[in-house]
Amino acid sequence: MKILRVKIATNMSTEILLLISNVLTGIAAFFVGKRRSDAETDNQVLRNLELSIGLYKNIIDDLKSEIHELNIKVQDLQKRVEGLMAENRKLKKHNGL
């Protein structure tokens, strides 16, 4: 009977050690997996930001080009207005107004 009690006690302590070992392994795996998951999420966020920045950069470049073209048109129109105003002054002088 004494041998049977020792075997039962040894089996129980082995099972308890296995249970504790499994629980600790599970907890460690959870934290390692969480860190990895967080790192992958951060990487995905950075990739999305890079894509967004690229899109906005293209939009800004297009807008700069359009603004440059519009500035050239405004300068041309200002020259035309000045020319028309000078012509209008000449006509007023010529007609005595």
C-alpha cells in the first residue's frame, strides 16, 4: 500500500507540474503573440500612412502645377487690361472727353 501511495503522490505532483508548465507556456505564448500582433498592426498603419502621403503628394503636385498655370494666365490678363486701359485713355483724349 505504501508503494501505491508513493506512486499516486508522484503521479499527482507530475500532473500538477505539467499543468503549471502548460499554463505558464500559454501565458508566455499569449504575450509573445500579442507583441507580434501589435508590431504587425503598427507596420500596417505605417504602410497605410505611406500610401496616403503618396496620394496627397500627387494631389499637391497637381495643384501646384495648376496654380502656376493660373498665375501665368492672371499675369497675361493683367497685361491685357493695362493695355486696354491705356487704349481707352487715348480714345478719351482723342474724342475730347
